[in-house]
Amino acid sequence: MIERELVGAVRESAHRGDDDLLSAGLGLIGLRAPAPAFTAADAPAAAELRRRAIHASWAGIADLGPLGGYGSVYGAVPNVPGREFSAFVRLPGARAPHRVLLQLPDDFDAKARCLVVAPASGSRGVYGAIALAGAWGLPRGCAVVYTDKGAGSGYFDFDSDSGVALDGTRARRGQAVLEFEPDAGAGDQGIAVKHAHSQDNPEADWGRHVLQAARFGLAMLGRALPAQAPFTSDNTRIIATGLSNGGGAVLQAAGLDDAHLLAGVVALEPNVHVAGHGRALYDYVSEAALLLPCALVDARFDAVPLARMQGAHPPAWLARCAGLRADGLVEGDDAAAQARSALAQLRASGWREQTLATAASSTLFDLWRAVAATYASAYLRAAPAAMPCGHSFATLSAVGLPEPAPAAVRAAWWSDASGIPPGAGVVLLGGIEAGADPTRPGIDCLRALWTDPSASAARLHAAVAATAARVPRADLPVLVAQGEQDGLLPLEFSSAPYVEALREAGRTPVYWRVPHAQHFDAFLALPGFGEQHVPLLPYGYAALDALWAHLHERVPLPSSRRFDTRARGSVPLERGMLGG
């Protein structure tokens, strides 16, 4: 069946010695170093792109800083030789493919056959879960199959009419099968991003992407190891794991797994909702984009990392308070009172104090607006030239004007980009006006797509409803872990309501709540930020260990619990800080 779903040929490559599966030969020391340079910046070789993509995926997910404890307190980056099998596959009816990639270690355990299915975190490229799934599965002899779940960093550039080929290099339209190739349209210019512009609403298919990747993994195992074939879910244990959007994807897959492909699921900080429970991502992201800049002016956030710039409020945040007051959206005659009013509204809609504080980082880095613009475009199936609220993606000249992307910038998108601009030289344009609070018009427009009665809002709500996860079958082990200080996907809107829905349906998921953990382990290397938190990845590895013991040794699953953590402070992470 998988052969009919392939878009183009399967690419096989060997990775041994100084170019292994887990770190492309960089090892932990190399992953901690700056990104490896290209020999020719405007035309890097496929091997160079792969190495840098793996480096970027590690650096974007794990805390590899000197105080973070990776490699000493938890985790490791051994050299794992093996082969890779990559392809583009398409779901029936989809316009764009998703990239899948199987990593098969040379010491694949033929006696305890294991396949780990790992959708990328966020909107990252295909290696976006390597720090979780690859680091756990490959050293123990499991094969790992990844998917970009319909997002990824295969940006298409209209100015050069080029996209990304299967090996990561750039190719012009018609010269190769491309990861993403939007329709050619009059007036198209700038950059098209698969998550925003595939016109597929990929989030609604995340679970199907995971299950299709699992079938691809089984097929490639049979191709690579014919003497051990066939590989099926009856003789190969398939574990699905992911974090953030990847966590939501595996929970979606769990609810769709009527064929019993999956043996167990581990989800970290999942972007998930169930109909009638919690809040959908677009709702609270667009709310945060509007109200949080003002709410964070409140004095209670004076000591919160990234909530102040050199001890002062960001000027745009003060302007947001004044603008909201002028529009009658908050009360108060001064910024302090207006901030209290915005804060009260957020609390009334379900935000907890812990997540509001950590959400300062997402606010300062303008993540709310970037996520809302990208997801609105995906939900409305917008073409690149018709993003909602006048938004678009482009590169800028030295004087801040849109210009065609330089060849060296284009070449690094696949390895360096996160799948949601801004980043890797690409910016988010539109929805801006001159003034002290320039992004307010676009944010108002994006929020109105959720709150106002309009045809576009109705379409967006329908698209969001299509992303809801279903309750999994009763015999499927499901383990969920989330940080209590997750300020991007607050547990009060995501994992906690999901677990509640499962319990109401008679399921018994394992739910781990982790105080002092937040959303981005990679942010823990920022000065002043890591001191207040602990990483979440150790709990993902522990959950996978527990699932493995349950599946292979019949050890009972662990209980749901709240860990007894303590903040790292200014010293290196110690095992006792993780709460045992």
C-alpha cells in the first residue's frame, strides 16, 4: 500500500564513522558548538545540509548548555552507524506530501523488533524529534521513522521558482520532485511555507501522517532487511512519541488507530484538544497576542525573565495598554490599572499565574503573532498570495524593504528554518502600521477570526474542529508529561483537559505534571531563564523507558504523579532537582 502513496523514489544513504545517524558525526561536543559551516554558502552539499539540519534540530529542542546536565545527568549522544531511507508520501486527497525518513541502526535488535514513530515538534523539518525519539530509540537498537507531518522547512521561493528536493538541496520547479510546490500564480512573489500554504489544513491530518509514517517505516524495514521480512505490527512493536505539535500528533494518531498499529504512545507538552474540553490553540494564542503585552506590564512580572528590557517595560507593551483602553477593551486610567484589567481577563479565561509568567518569553519573541498568522493561513487553506489579514513571508534588504532572497539564504532554509517564520532570514510582513504599537492591526484581525461572526471565522472554526483528537482504544498505553510552567501550550488548555476527557471515557492514561518545567528546553541556556526551571526531556526519556519495560517485560505502567522538582538556580543541573 505504501508504494502507491510515494511521491517519487525512495532515497537510501549510509551514515557511519564521522557521519552517523544520531548527530551526523558531531557528537555532543559538536552539537554544543555553533552550526557547522557550508563549504559553498550558496550551494551546500546534501551531506552538509543534513549535518546542519540535525544540529539545528538538537539545538532547537534540547538544553545543551554547560549547566543543563545533558550527557551527565540525563541523555547521551553516542555514535550510531546505520542507514537512512527517505521519501515524500501523500495522504489520499492531500495537495502536498509530507517528508518521511527512517533511520535504521546497524545494530537493529532483531529479537526485540522496535519501530519508534516520531513526528516533528512545532513545524520543524523531518529531524525535528531526533533529540527525543532518536536519542532514546537508536542506541537501544530501535529503528526510528520521522515525519514533518505536513509542515517543515522546505520553503518555496517564487523569485527563483525553486523549492527543496529530497536530499535537501534546492531545485527549480520541474527539475526535481519537491517537498512543497505551490501552484504557480500571477503576482506570486516572496516565500511560501508548507504549513501555512499547502491548502491542506495539515493539523487535521497529523494523526494520519503518524500512522502513514509507521507504515512507511515497516515497509522500509522489509526493504532493508529482507531476510527478516515481513515487518508488521504483530511482530514489531511500534511506539509513537513526540513533543509539542509532535505530542499532539501522536495523540491524534492514538485516537485514529483502528488497525492497532501502535503499541504505546508517549506525548510531551502536547498541542492537543478534545471537543468540549479545554481550549483550541488558535483561541488562546490569538488572545495572548492581544492581551499579554499589556498584562505583563503589571508589577508582579518585574522579576520575570524576559518580561523587561534593561529593567523597563517594552514600549510597545505600554502602547498596547493605552490602545486597549482607548478601544474599551480594558479599564483603568494608567498603565498599571490597564495591566491589571488585562491580567484579570486572562485569568477569567483560564490562564494560571505560572503560565502567564513564563509566557513573557513567547510575548517578547513575538511568537503569538507568528503562530496565529501561520495557523490562520493553514486553517483557511490560503494560497501564498492570500494569507489572512494581509500577512506574507519575505526576505528584507539592508534597509528593510522586501527583496528576493539571496542564494545563500535560500540554501540554508531547509537546514536552519523552524517551519514558522520569522527565522533563517525570512520575516513576517503585513498587519502593521506606523506607531508605538505597530503589530496591533494584524493582531486585531487575527483575533477577530475567532471572536467575530463572519464567513471567514466560521470556516476557521470548522477547520479547528477538524483537528480535535479522539479517545484512543482502551488497551493502548498512553503516557503524557507536561511542565506546569509551559507558557506556550498551557497545560490548563491542552494536556489536562485531554487527560480528563480520557478518564471520563474510562481510559487510564499516565499523566505526569512537572513543576519548574516550561515549553522550550532550548531556552534554558538563556541567562536568567534556566535558573528558574528544569528540562522536560528527562521525563520524556523516563516515560519511554517505562513504556518499554511495560511492553517488553510486563512491568506495570507507572502511576500518574506530580514530581517534586526544584529550580536549578545558578548551579549545574543535579539529578535531585528533577524530583526522583
